[in-house]
Amino acid sequence: MTSILIINLGGIGDFILSSPVIRAIHEHQADARVCLLTSSRILPVAQRLPYIDKVYCLDIKYGGWIPSAKLFKMVKVLWFLRKQHFELAVNMRTLVSEKSARKIKLLLKLINPKKSAGRNTEGRGSFFDISIPETDIGQKSEMEYDIDTAAALGIDVNNLTITLPIDKTSRKKAIASLEERGFLENRTVLIGFHIGGMPSRRWPVENFARVIDLLDKELRCTFIITGSKEDAPLAQALQSRTKSRVVDLCGALNIIETSAVIDACDLFFSNDTGPMHIAAALRTPLVAIFGPGDLKRFDPRNMSDKARVLYHKIQCAPCNHVKCPKQPELECLKTISPDDVFDAAMELWRT
């Protein structure tokens, strides 16, 4: 049996956008075993998709150093993958720097597939057996680049539908989490906020608090904050800046259960991060706040006509910095005002 390894070490949004192409690869190679190497945060989603036979994880995060214990586990995973003797390994992410290109090159050397394919970003991916040229700054959507990768493999992608595997148990837990906090008593407009994400892409917490105050005057709202346990300090900071009742769900739900909550929202606000793409895929009315991200590549309006985007282009954007190195810091985000975001939300609400 032919074995194919898909490598996607990006975030949940990157994976969601690549899922139609992964499905097409599986359908094209009906007798093949399609495996995925991804980050641990993708695991709950990827495991539920019928067109991925096996998921392997590397526990990686934005920036920072890797503890020796985690490094040992990563080497163990890669050694196991090497013994699988993959016919083909396909890297489905942009090579954003020479450093990231060296990492993928080393990864492929350790896994040792018979053939490799991936994006040759600005010449950094010349080591791929099948390389697909692309520029640093996107000229089209991320999904279109994935389609180009499939085409280089001789595969047509005819179905661009994105489906998220939200099971009944996850929906029940999501609803229960709201019931426990009294949210379903006297049903009001349910508004969600995702205020975390990469540090360079976080709109200031005080701005989110101002939007909540404006919405609370206009609508009879229930406010919730989604996120991981690492986002809890941000949620606490937001709660301290508003008199409105805002309930923190950070760390209480996994990514599938969080998706169920987002699906239940009447309106969802998000920085440029994974839950933004989840909301767009679910067609939950979405207000997305973009700063240094590549809007051409990752515009949620490519997936949903219920999305509105706030974006003010400045000279240094787009960039891939985890933390903003510029002064004044986060200028690209701070040029977006709470009034701008509120007006976009009300325009969306009225349509």
C-alpha cells in the first residue's frame, strides 16, 4: 500500500484551509494510506476527519526554546515516521524564512520519503523534488496555493467545502458550559470574543472592552471569551476593564467544543488566529481584526459572506514576527478604533 505523509505544522486556521486539498489527495489515491504530521493543537480536529488515516504530532508553539524532554519526543516521532517508508511527503506550509526552510529540509532528511513536494517560497524550497513557486507576500488565497500543490501532484481539487467535525457530545458540553453559567436563562444575543493569538496579532484588550460596552448599550447581550488556558490573563484583564458581565471560557473547552460554542454565537469577534477561520468556516457572523497578517492569503471573506474585516495597511505589514519589533508597537492594530469595530458589527448585525 502506498503511504503519503502530509506535513502541516501551522495553526488551526492553516489546517482548516488545507483540508479540502488533503481530502482530494486521499480521494485521488483511494488505495493509499494518508497520514498527517502536525502540531498537537490540531490533533482533536484531524483525528475526526475520515480522509486522514493516522495523525502524528510534534508539540510546537510560537517561538521560544524546546525543552529537552519535548525534543526527545519529537525525535522519537520522526524516527518512527522514517520507518514507515513513505512514498511521498508533502509540506503544505509557506517557508517563511531561511530558518524555517532549514527545519523542513532537516525534517524530510530524518523522515526520508522517496519523494518530497512543497512550496518553493522565494527559492527557499529548492530541495523539494516537486517544488511549487510562491512569493513571500501572498498574491492569492492560501487555499489557492494548496490547490497549486495538488495540481503539481497531478490532482484536481473539485470540492472546496470545508467541514468541521463537531460531534453531538462536544455540542452538549458546549451548551452545558453555557447553562452552568446561566447563559441560557432568558435567552439573549450570544456574542463571543477571541482576544488571544500570536502576540503581534492581538488587538489591545482595552479596545475589546470598549466594544463590549458599546454593544451592551445597543443590544441585550451575553458575552463570552473563548481561548486556551494561556489566554486566561487576557480574559481577566478584559473583565477588569468593563462593567458588563463577561464570562471566561478560556481553558474550559477543547478546540472541537470551542467550535460548537462559536457555532452557537450570534456574533463573533476575533483577532487573526485559528478561531477566526473556524467562525468563517461555520459561517458564524464574524468581525475579524487584522494587523500584520497577510490579508491576501488569509482573508476570512474567502470562506464566508458573513465576515467583516477591519484592516489598515501600513508600510511594515504584512510580517511574520511573533512579537512586534517596531516603535510605536502594534501600529497596524492600534490604528483600528473600537468605534470602527462596533460600526462593522452593527452593519453586519443589521444585514
